[in-house]
Amino acid sequence: MMEDILLLETIERYLNGNMLPEEKTYFEQLRKNTPEIDQMVVEHKLFLQQMEHFSEHKSLRESLHNAHNNLVEKGVVYEGGEISTRGKVIQLWDRYKRVTAIAASIAGITALVISGLVSYFTPVANNNQLQQLSHDLNQVKQNQQALGKQLNEVDSKIPKDAETITSGSAFLIDGKGYLVTNAHVLKGSGAVVVNSKGKEFNAKIINIDDASDIAILKIQDEDYKPVSSLPYSIKKSNIDLGEELFTLGYPREQIVYNMGYLSSITGFNGDTSSCQISLSANPGNSGGPVFNKNGEIIGILSTREKAAEGVVFAVKAQGIYKLVDELRESDTAVQRIKMPVNSSIKNKTRVEQIKEVADCVYLVKAYTQK
């Protein structure tokens, strides 16, 4: 019991930034090597955030209540008594209709605060707790001035009469141009893909499996040059807790690298088809590959938990094999897919691995015809 209290005190000192640099470095290494402690840090941070929000809401409610009482004491707001004549009703309404509107607003805000507190601490459905990591490009376009993000529409292969809906990431599973991404990335009727050099290609949607959240595309563009051999492999076997991982994807127009580790062998609510990863991820990372240190793809980045920073989920790579095997029975095009089984970047440095892998990871833009 005492050890748990001391551990919680240590976690609070870490979250509040009260550790010395050497102590902080040691504790972060301990988090990395001990998933149980890392999970405690994430949960305690969420708890502290909830308490802080509750305190803010309570303070706001008290301020509104005090303001209302002051208005009553000054006679600005009338709270009782009988009105003797119809003439007075009209006179008082004309005189105090603005004040009445203010009082009504205060009451409305108070009701909203109470409602917000109830909903905040009430368990919600899974889709409210998870955020898909695809980009809503309509929203990005509306906010690009504030966010400082400009979409490159020059020489685009997206049809002129089409509207770009979402974007995400994808990666090759066969050098002939077959790619895998998340099903939720492909919300439109068509798609184009862009490589790390900014070259855009037309792509055909082969299959979208919403149940597994996996989709397969095929680059169909005369400008595309097939890759003779992919530098990585796609892992069939199980993954180990605490394993160091890294990912590449497109939360922006340029490819972005992130590093983390496997914090749970199951996903949200114990989902065995996915796993939990501790790393930073943003909208646009959906569909990106998750690699282990040997250059083996262990999963597809898909969602993150809304209320906890750094809690990310990935569909396990076994799901790719399962979907391809199912499609081979009915789709002759899929029968030609030959997924890589050996990694040629196993013993290379991370910088060298990224250089070889980057050309195989694509930005996906899904569009729909107007």
C-alpha cells in the first residue's frame, strides 16, 4: 500500500514537472520498460485532467450564482411578489426585458454546465472515446489559415468535378502497386495516392472491409514504376509487450516519423485484433505502417483515445493476411498479391531504415464526385 502511494506521488511529480533532469530521464526509461507503470501514468494524468475540469466547472457555476445574487440584491433582477396591475406588467417588461434576457442566459449557462459535468463523468460509447486518425479535408480547408496548412492542389489527378473528403496514409504490400490503409480513410468513391517525393498517382479501390477497418488499393497509373522488392516484411506472428516501434505517415503533406513502444497486446476494451501503442499520432496517421526495430510491419495505425494523450491503437498485421486470403477466393486480382516475408533492413540504423521505407509509404486522398 505504501509503495503504491509513493509511486503515485512520483507520478504526480513527473506530471507536474517537479523532477530533476536525471530523475526524469530514469523515470521515462522506467515507463518504457514497464508497461504497467506507463499505464498508471496515463490513467493518473487523465484523472488529474478530469479533476481540473471539474474544479473549473464548479468555479464557473459559483461565479454565475454569485453574480445572480448580486443582481437580486441590487434590485436589478426581480424574484417574487405580486404584480397588482396589467399596466405594471407592461411597464416592468419594457424596463427590464434586457435584464431578464441576461438572467435567462445565466440560467441557461448554469444548466449547460451541470449537463456537461454529468456527461463528462458518465461512461460513453466507444465511438465517443476513440478518434479515427484520418483527416477531414473539408474541415482542414475551412481552418487552413488558422492552422497554417495549405493543401497542394497543383497538377492534381483528382477529377475537376470531385471533392476531396478525407486523407490518411497507406503502404505497399506488393511492389506491383497494391497498398493497404484503413477502411475509414476511404470515405469517398475514388482515391489518389502521393509518394514521399510529392508525385501523385491514380489508384483503384479494390476492397473496403469495415469490420476489420482494412482497405486495399491498387495504383493504376502509367507514371508508376513497380518496386522489384519491398525492404520490409509483414509480421504474421505475435508481438511482444514493451517492443520498440516506429511509424511513418502523413499527418501533414510531408512524411512524418514517430517512435514509441507496444504498451498492450490488445486494443480498446480488450480487442484482440488490435494492439495499444504508446506514441504521438495525429489525424492523417490513419493507415500508416507500424514497424518493429527489425523492419517488420506489426500493424496499421488506426485510432487514438480522445481523453488520454499518447494512447494509440493499431490493427494487427495478421488482419492483412486474413483479408487477402479471404479475397483470393473470389477476386482474381488479389490472387496476384505477393506480400513480403523477409526484411532487408533488419540490421540497419534507424536513419537507414527510414530512407528505404519512406518511398513505400503514401499519402492517400479520398474524393467523391459532385
